[in-house]
Amino acid sequence: MKTLIAATLSLLILSGCVSSELTEADRKEITDTFMATKDAWNAGDIEKFMEGYWNSEEIAFVGSAGPVYGYEATLKRYQTSYPDTTVMGKLDFEILKLYKTDRRSAILIGKFYLTRTIGDAWGHYTLVWKKINGKWVIITDHSSAAATN
């Protein structure tokens, strides 16, 4: 019993010592991966854009049409919604907040902007990131475009 109490106290003490901030290395890896998705988008390469996402059937994308589950379904949704570079436009974004939720997870909240000849679009996103096999990837993407008049 004393061993169990000592182990519990040790865990509580250690958990209080764990930083709630992302390390600089983790923050850099997430933002570098995110910038690579933007570069791929702006090159018109949706498949390369998706390299920032978890290649799993457990990934979730939530947009105005509702949720889509799985890597292939998410890729197909992007390819259907953005069939060419005219519709894709040029992507830019603003990171509003990036924070750690636990040792291997983080949330990134921001704004996206699409500059297009067919009319610009913008909106907000919430991305849930997880470190899987030593690499930060997006496991959930909730993006919503702003209403236009």
C-alpha cells in the first residue's frame, strides 16, 4: 500500500512539472508542416497538401457539408471541392493560437484566406495535431468558410 501511495504521489508531482507549453522544436515542426501544406496548395498539389494529415481511416474533416472520415475520403472531398487551381486560388493563413493539450497533442486555431479570380474566400479552422511515430500530423480538421453576401 505504501508503494502505491508513493507511486501515486510521484506521478502527481511529475505531472505538475510537465510544461503546458509546446517545446520550440514541436512548435517549429507543426508550423513547418503547416507551411508545407500551404506551399503544396499554392502549387495546385492536393495530394502533397494532404501529407500534413494523418494517413488513417480515423482522420476526421468537418466542413459545411458535415463530417468526412478517413484519409481517402478527405482527399476525395478536397479534390471534388477544389477541382482546379482556379477554384483553389492562393492560400494564406493566420495562426491565432497554437497550444499543447497533452504530451502528444496540440490544437491550432486560425484564419484562412483564398485569393481567387472567381471571388475570394476566407474562414476559420481548428486543427487537432498529434505526434504519431515521431511526426506531428493533423488528425482532425474543422474548417468553415465565412458567409458571403
